[in-house]
Amino acid sequence: MPDTETPPEGGAAHRFEAGLEKRAANYVPLTPVSFLARGASAFGARIAVIDGERRITYASLYDRCRRVASSLSARGVGRLDTVAILASNSPEMVEAHFAVPMLGAVLNPLNTRLDPATIAFSLRHGGAQVLIVEAAHAGLAARALGEMAEPPLVVAIGDGGIAGSLPYEGLIADGDPAHAWTGPGDEWQSLCLLYTSGTTGDPKGAVYSHRGAYLQALGNAVTFGLSGESAYLWTLPMFHCSGWSYPWACVAAGATQVCLRKVEPGEIFRLIAEHRVTHLCGAPIVLSMIAHAAPQERRSFPQAVRVAVGGAAPSSTIIRTMEEMGFRITHLYGATESYGPATACLAQPDWAALSDEARYQRMARQGVALATLDAVTVTDPETGEPVPQDGSRIGEIRLRGNTIMKGYLGNPDATGRTLADGWYATGDLGVWHPDGAVEIKDRSKDIIISGGENISSLEVEEVLMRHPAVMFAAVVSRPDATWGETPCAFLETKPGADVPSQDEVIAFCREHMARFKVPKTVVCGPLPKTSTGKIQKFVLRDRARELA
Ligand code: ADP
């Protein structure tokens, strides 16, 4: 035995354990807040956030967050208290993602497009002690607060106009820039509360941990290639799954975040050109807006712009259109429950030999696990066993790892159901390809069963999106006396395009898909969408049922 090794008392511990315990020097609970502390000392003068004429350096961002944390702490906000925020993609929204966790408190970003009753529900359910409100949303906040018996303390960004509110800049002015934050005692401690958008029923509050957010931020930074040279444009709502973790990912990478309050194509092009934006994220609807921008809204720019798309299935058509415009697409898939992106469609070596059309179809697959996710699988709904990786057997997509939510706040039943058997059950149905990529065919409730055959609504939509007049397509089931259900297509056409007749669309589909999958009914008009740009299929299912 080497001299250096002293047998431990009791003689039990292994030499690779004895004397090698965790210490403060080598084991620090993971928290995304540490990215900002490090950024401020490593490159304090670099621009962290751009908002209109405002420029906030890393040093100043850290200073402002510590001030906000100290002021909230002075008002009694502390460990595991809830601080809600109703704000657009603004510097204050970025600050909240650091200042609130600095206190060990839980940040609850609220969807600014919800109705007052749902906002009030979230504030009550989440137990918010504080609500930070941006002036633009003061009316909505006031109506929500009016429905509450015990409203939280309100902090107003800008001229909020809410009676009794504290000014946000007052928190900054009074705050202590040297505020000593300690981080969570335990990295499993709750950090964020995110209500799902409710396309599947009542909003459920997914709870994130410091550990999960830290890992997710790094996973995203690596997957999306963020660096200190990157400029990230906020086309994704920051209230959605904590902006897919990008407020933290950008700071970890030392990137610059460019705020955007309203998603308009002209503004997107202007900011891309003026701030040399290199990265942006969004749902397919954001890509459609960019792709269909009017000529006077477009600007040219010399840099490569990477666009991560997710939140709903992008068609190969929109991927192709964007790539042909010079954007580089990364397709991501995930849910609120998985801190946003959990898989990415990584390029495979055999893609080089494919035709453009085949390659864009590959890019529309949801892909493989991010580096920081433990695993993705597709399981047979009957047996729970993984389906073969043959690209044809349909099963439920399941995810596992440190970037899956802790559970739903105050909802042990839903938590137990969703996180049963060692996996997060996504409720998405898909196939598993031989190269490891998963591909979504449908959400389980959206699949259409016609004459006993399963029809993937996404597959039919993928074909409809290739029709030159179609901008958005949604296919839902319509009850049918003979077939049980038949596919019913709802189409939103491109601006200025001739609206195609039902017969023409059906003929187009017949050329491109098996007969039984062809929609029997086609309706053209604007499609109902959620605040995060998803098409509300439950609304369309109701409409389909009511069609004469
Ligand atoms: P909600 O469940 O309320 O719509 P989420 O944002 O959590 O809110 O939605 C997650 C769901 O969105 C996924 O389970 C999946 O059905 C869909 N989704 C997300 N990304 C993609 C994608 N890249 N392709 C297809 N569907 C996606």
C-alpha cells in the first residue's frame, strides 16, 4: 500500500473515496446565476443586452441584478418565494432570470397574451408574493389583480400606472450593487415556474431546478453554437419555457442579447442587419413571417444567421425556403416540461448524397438527444418496450435526464402520470429511425383513425405545405358515419395567393399521398393560433365537427 494512503477509520471506504469527499472547493451547487457573476468579471465591458438605444454591459447587468435582488430581499422576498413577471422581451426580463434566482426565489414568467382570469389563476396557484409588470401590460395586470382577494406586491417597469406599485428603477437605485448572493444551498432547489400554454387542458405549472437550468443552458449553447461573438435576437417569447433557457445560455457563452418586443418581419430584418445578429429562435410561424416578408421589409446582411425552429413541427417547405434565403436552420424539439429543446436534428454523414428535397425532409425530423439530456426513446403504448428503430413503428416519445422538470406544482397526480416508469411521457407519437433520430407523427390526441388506419396529421400537413398557395396547414379529424373519422384540412393561404378550391387541393393530395390519407374536407381561411404560434387544433376539431 503506498505511504500516502491512510486506511480510513472503520476500514470500509475505498481508496478512491477516502479523503476524496466533496468540499466547498470542488463541489458547488450548479446554478445559472454563476454564469453572470463569471461574465461580469471575465468580460465586464462587453455588451450583454441591447434594447433600442440602450446598451447594458455584463458588469452593469450583474450590478443591476444584484441591486434588484437586494431590494427585493429588503422587502422580505427570499428562498422559495415566488416572483412573477409580466413583461415582453426586455432587459428587465433578462435581469429577472438572474436577480430572482440570486435570492433563491422562484421566477414565474407569465404569458403576456393570456386573459386576465388565467393570469390571476397563475398568480394564485403559484403563490406570487411579487408581480413585476412592464408598462405595456399594466392593463392586463390590473384586470388580473382585480380578480384577486390578496394581490401580490406590484413592481412597475416604466410608467406602470398600477396603484400602490413600486417603480422597478427604484429597486435598482435603492439596491446594493455589492449584494452578496449565495446561490441555492442545493442545486435541486426550485428556480422557475412555467405554466404550460394549455393546449392540452388547464395550465400546469412545470417547476425547474437550478441544476436543470444550468445544464440546459450549456446544452443549448453547444448545440446552437453560441459564443462570445454571437448576437442573439429575441424572436422567441422569453416567457415561453424560460425562453428555452437562452437568457442563461447567452450569458454562459458571453453572447449579446438583442431585445425585440414585437415580432414583426421588418423589425427582425432591421435588427439582424444593424446588430449583426447571428442567432435567433422561433416557432415555425416566426419563420413563415420572415419567409413571407414584403420586399420593403427585407434587408440584406453579410453574416450567417442561424435559426433554431421548434415548438411545433416545421414543414420541409419552410426549412427549404429559409435555407434558400441564406438562413441556416437547426430543428429543435421539446416541451415546457423539458426546459424547451430536448432533441436536435443533427446532420448525418449520408445527407450529403441526398437530393435537396430529401435533405429538407430529414431536417424536419425531430432528431437526437441534446448532449445534456440522458436519453430519448420511443415506446410501444401497449408494452412500454422501445419500438424497433425502423422508421415505421409508431410509439410514444419519452425523454429522461437532468433537464426534465421536477414536476408540476401542487399536482402530484399529473406529475406521477407524466414522470412514471423512469421517463417523461411527452404524449407525442413518433417513429424511431435507424440513424437514431426520432420523428413526430402526431400528438397522441391529434392522430386520425380512419377506417381503422392511423393517419398522421403532420404527414398530411407536410404535403399540403408544398402546395404553392398554402402558408399554414392544419389537419384534424372529422367524425364520419362510414369511416369513424376522416381527415379535414384547414388552410391559410399566402398573402395575395388565389384561394384553391376543395377539389384542387384534394387532387393535389392524391398525387402525393396514399388515398386513405387524403382529406375529405378542405376549408380555407385564417387559422386560430396560440400565443406561442401553435395552431389550436382543438378549436379546429370543434369546427370540423360542426361542418354541415
Ligand atoms: P403545450 O403543451 O401547452 O402546447 P409546450 O410548449 O410545452 O406547450 O408544447 C410542447 C409540445 O409542442 C410538444 O410536446 C410537441 O407536441 C410540440 N412540439 C415542440 N417542438 C416540436 C417540433 N420541433 N416538432 C413537432 N412538435 C413539436
